[in-house]
Amino acid sequence: MRFCSLGSGSGGNATLVEAGSGQDTRRLLIDCGFSLREIESRLTRIGLGCADIDAVFVTHEHGDHVGCALTIARRFGVPLWMSRGTWHAIGEPELDTLRFARDCQIIDLDGLLLTPFTVAHDAQEPLQLRCSDGRHHIGVLTDLGSITQHVLDHLSKLDALLLECNHDRAMLAASRYHPSLKARVGGRLGHLSNDVAAEILGRCTHAGLQHLVAAHLSAQNNTPELARAALASAWGSAAEDVVVADQRDGFAWLELA
């Protein structure tokens, strides 16, 4: 089992999870917050195309996550999963391959198991994911503003975690953002600060965690160095052990041993 990012940040997000091998390989694209041309270009970088995607899961309706999801589903016949709240928020489009996801209801993509779970974010029914091939477990957690026990329960005993580190509190406070935007980003339904992300990590880390990725960093209100330092401290590792997903390149494949 392995995963990579095609890009992560306010300009667009897309994470690819792969399980199995040969004809049994299954690939899930979590969010596709770019244009179709951009998604195709980024997939080409890793030797794939849209036809190689077995399913798309959209976590919520914001543009940097939903992107070209409908276009991919229609053009390539790819199953598109989302919550009913997300579907309603994007205008309730008619789609033959539409599938509805619910909190804690396991989705089986021929051996790639997905467990969606709700998070505190300013969207209609946002869901984040735990992915598993039965042996390994990957957690994907972005776009939430506060910690809940429900979230922590779904992050236990992971082999890999992609974790939002959107902003540094001091940088956000000193930024040129309008006060209302600062309040939204830093609020309980906004985005994770480095220190809250570190608190989440500290409450779910364990000896079996192989890979840790800092994701969805704000270009204005954070730096890779600050995000790495916050997570490394909570993980008990060196800063260079923390992978950072950036907006242009995402990050390369990380394999689970």
C-alpha cells in the first residue's frame, strides 16, 4: 500500500492512495481540486492517467477539493463518492456513477477499504478518511478547525498520517487577512494551526507510525519549517522525518512496509 499527493494547499488538493498489485491494484483519488488539464498533467508526472483511477472521493464542497470531480466521473465513468450534504452543496448534480458516503459506513473498493468520518469544518457534511488494505492503515485529515474524540478514534494505530498544518497562529494574527477571514480560518470550524495539529498527533501517535505528512499549508500564514518543527516535536522525531506536501509538487509515493 502506498500514497502520494498531486498538490496540497488553498490552490488545490488531491491525494492518491493505491493498494494491491498487478490486475488487483486499486487507486483512489481523494479530492481533485484542480482543473481536468492540471489533474491530467499531475497524474502524468507519476506515470498515470485519469483512466487509471478506480474511484474519486470528495471530502467536501469547497473548490480546492471538489475541482473537476464531476468532469472526471462523467468522462471516464469513475465512481464518485461524497456525502449527501456535499452533493446538495454543489447543486445536486445528476450522475450515473454517484455514490453516497456516510460517517463510519465502510466502503469496500475491491479490497481497498474506506472509513469516512465527520469533522468540524464550515461545510455542509464534510468527511475525512481512513484507508486500509486490511494490513495497513492511512489517515487523511485536512480541513477541520478543532479536535473531537470522534476524529481521534479514527486515527488510532495508523501506519501513515496526512495531517493538516494550515497556519501558524502568530503569522495568521499578523497577516493582512481581513479580521473576519482570520476568525474563520482560526475558528473551531476553520483550519488546523500547527499547534493543534501537533496536539492531535500527540494523542494518536504510536510506535507503528511509519510516515507523517504535513499538508494544506497556507502560503501566507505558515512555513514548511514551522510545520515540521511542530509535528516533529509531537512525534519525537527529527524535523526532516516529516514530509511536507506542497502546492506545486505534492509529495512522491510513500510506501508502507
